[in-house]
Amino acid sequence: MDWNLFTSTTIYASVLALLSLGITLIYMTTKVFNFAHPRLSLVAAYAAATLMAYYAQSTGAQPNLTPKSSFLGSLTVPFSWEFYVIGVIVAMAFGVIAALVEYYGILKPLQRRGADYLMLMIATLAYDFLLVATLFIYNTHVDVRKVLARIGVLSTKMSMTSYDVTIVTSGGAFISGSFIFSVILILLLGVSLYLLLFKTTLGVKMRASVENPPLAEVLGINVERVYAISWIISGLTAGLAGYLMLMAAGAGNLKPISATSPADEIVVSAFAGSIIGGVNSIFGSIAGGLLIGYIELYIPNWLAIWTGNAELFKYSKVISMLAVAITLLFAPEGLAGLLKGERWKKLFGRKEEEGVSEE
Amino acid sequence: MAEEEPIMRLENVNAGYEKLQTLFDVSLEIPRGKITVIVGPNGAGKSTLLKTLFGLTTVYSGKVIFEGKDITGLPPHERAKLGMAFIFQLNNIFANLTVIENLRLAGHDLPKDELEKRINEVFETFPRLRERMYQKAGTMSGGERQMLAMGIGMIRKPKLFLIDEPTAGLAPKIAKEVLANVKRLNEQGYTVVLVEQNVKAGLEIGHKGVLVVSGRIVFDGPAEQLLARKDLAKLYLGLAV
């Protein structure tokens, strides 16, 4: 097995899972397909990079790239742990801010004026353009450049990959901090979302508000607050995705963020993950994002090896588009639909419970 | 006597949905502790009348009074806080949640032991719900769903139940059961306003009968009197005489 392909694909797949989750969550609650969603992570990445660099500048810290030996192998930790913690926290905070600005600054006012879902969808595209333009102005600003240049990061091609924590095991395997972080993140995310949705009152309220907003309101549940919480969660996960994109640029299909390629391509894959997950399933979206990440890189890789044509790697997005087409044609409910009980019950000849609905 | 004081009153209300007026100069009293049954032909404005009580329509003029207070402009969730429970005709439960989750959600703002006590009361009134406690509400039968919808209402101990056509689309046998449950609800002391398309069965469990035709109240009196008015039955209700 190609270990490096596996780790970089895992990071990429985790980023997609985080983004697909955010898209699905917003679609389920506010019924808006948020085209600006992947770009929220860009805002988060820029903010994290700037403040991490600013932190290094203000403390006078220099990257230390000499490996130390540890029980795992040779370990390189370029900056102190605060540097990374600041990155994660800033990324999450800015992801949330960018999400809430979108919701309260654009979508809610439009909704109050009677905008329909189509209008809101177009509005998210407009917000997307606005973010790209703003970030372009931001990262060409001379002060921003200076701060970033201080630790050797180019504002035009932002990547902190060289400052990622790395371990090279005695067997020669290369493990990056982003890989470990992304694996832990996805596991934690799955478990905490499960606990939130199924074991807390807030979670039950969220599920109720998604299923039947008028009834939830009649029962005195503040549906509006539930929506705000879902935007906050979606902003948080976008922020985490942004942090990973920054730290692991070049892993999988992650491009270094730049003014000319501001995370454009990832939009396609993130939406593919959401659709394959079933659009209306939180856990489906995580699985869908992961699946897209792996097949987008592994299938072209196998094809390239099989045909001996490395050019095939360029067509990885075709794979996700095909996966979307197949899903919509043959299993429109996505992975969530495939896992639902009915299909299996039918297979084993079990009858549906009687009197399911007389309406 | 307090008993005589109606729990709710409409005074010369004109109401409808945005620009479409469907109720014309409606005045009505809802007696405390009784079942008031609103009947009438399709499209007459029965449901609009019920929704007007709960603030789900636009009131152009007139007054809506609840326990002596003018609540005409009050939004539905505020009315829920005052002690009104509205049971929708459809989608009146959370199909993806279990029975117990539905009930707990209904009492989300109650202290824990109080909530458990009230859930127990619901189970005592509707033992079938206890059997189905951990079942997803969406997998229950139509009658059981209506039972759960009433249970959800009971958790909040409302002063007034507004129930919109609970038997619509149900088989006659189950419809009968649902109406029996409405009666049981009333016997527990709850005041009920019921909109019912099954005129005879509805009026049989009701104390007061209200006949709505073309957005106006045509009859307002004891339910058995309305049931006995063959002329009205023939004209508007399509009942075989």
C-alpha cells in the first residue's frame, strides 16, 4: 500500500467530509444550498495564517526544523503548541463569523422580504464572489504580506505545510500532524454529533425543528435559535476544514490557497459529498465526503497504474461528478437511503409494520 | 359564577389569509370545561375559525379575547404560553422521533420530575402510547398518531385544546376511537374546541355545536339541538335524514 497516498487522501477526504457536513446541515435546517460554504473555510484559513504568523512575529519565534528523536521516530515540531492551537481557534472563530454574517447579514433580510429558496441560493453565490474579492484585496495588502513573509509564507500562495508537525518512523513512514488531526477530528465529530443529536435535549429540538418547524414552534421551541446553532456548527466545521487546507496544502487534491485558485475546485467535491450522503442526512454527509475524497484520488491512481498513463490523474473531478450522476439516477436518497431499514427488510421478506399511515 | 364565564370569545371578527377574507363578522363564545364542535360544509371556514382562535390567520377587525384578555395581535407561540394547544390536522407529531422523545420535547421547559409525572398521566389516559414508547412515531397507525398528538398537547396542561379535523382520512372505526379519545380528554377536565367533518359523530360527543357556512355562523347552541335541526342538516351538512 502506498502510505503517502493514503495519508494525503485521508486528509483531503476529511476536509470534504467537514465541508459536506456543513452544506447538508444548512440545507436540512434553512433549506438553502449554500454555495459559499467552501469559501467560508477560505476566510478561516486566511485569518488563521495571518494570526499564526502574527503570533510568531510578536513572540519572535523562529521555526525550528531540526528533528528530535522520540519513541515514535524522528519528530519535528517547528513551533510551540500555542502556535497550532491559535490556528485552530482562529480558524473556527472566523468560520463561524463568516457563516453568521452570511445568515444574518444576507439570507435573513432577504427572507424577511419574501425571497424564495432560489433567490437565496443565488444570494449565496453572490456572497461567495464577495468573499473571494474581499480576500483577494486582503491578501495583496502590503501589511498582510509583511506579516506572513516574516515566517516565510507567501500571501499569494498560502500554505503552512512546511510548519506542520511531522513524524518519520524508524521504518521510514511519514506521518504528518494534519493526518493525525484529521483522523481524530472526524472520529470526534461523528461521536459528538451523535451525542448532540440523540442524547441531548438540544439535539432532539434540532431534529424536531428540522422535521416539522411549525409544530416545534407551537410547542414553544425557538426554531430560529436552532437554525442559528446549525449555522454556528456549519461555520465551526468550515473553519476546521480551512485550518486543514492551510496546514496540509498539497495533500490529496488540496491546492495551496491563492488569489488565482481560491479553493474553487473543492466546491464541486464538497457538494458531491453532500449529495451522495443523501442531502438530508448528517452522518450520510460525513460518509459521502469521505467516500468522494477516497474515490477521487484512488480510482484515477489505479487507472493511471493500469493504463500506464499518469495524465489520468487530472480527471479526478470526473469521478466525483460520475458518482453524483449515479447517485441521483439509482439511489437518490444517497448513502443514507441505502442504509435505511426498508431495503433490507424487503430483501429478507419481512413485512412492513401494519397501519403505517392511513393518511 | 366563574363557571359561566367563557374561556374564550370572538367579537365581530373579520379574518382570513392575508388578503383573502374567509370569516365575516363572527362572534362566538367558548364555554369552559366543555367540548365545542365546529361543523360546516367544505370550505365554509371551520378551520379558519379555529386557526383564528390560535392566531394563525390575519384578523382585519374585531377582537379575540382569552380569559378576559385581548389577544387579537398575539403570535401563536405566545398564545401557547398562555395555555392554548393547537393540534394540526396533519403533521401533528414528529415522525422521526420516538413516542417518548415526542412527549419529552413537548415538555422541554418543565422541571424533570414534573415532566415525568405528566408523561405518566398521558400514559394513563392513553395506555397504548406506553406500549409504543420507544417506537418511532411515524411508524404508528393514524389513530395512534392522533393519540400522541393529544398526549403532546396534554404535557403542556393547556387550558384550551384546539383540535383541527382529527379524523380526516381515517377509517370510520379508527375515527370513532379518536373522537372517544377527545371525549376522554374532556373528561379529564380539558376544554376542547373541535373542528370535525364527520358532523354526526362530532356533535354526539360535543356540548356546544357551531355551524359555519360561507364564513358566517349560522347556528350557535347546544350540540344536540343542532343535531336535531333537520332543516340545517339537509341544507348544509349532507346528512341523510
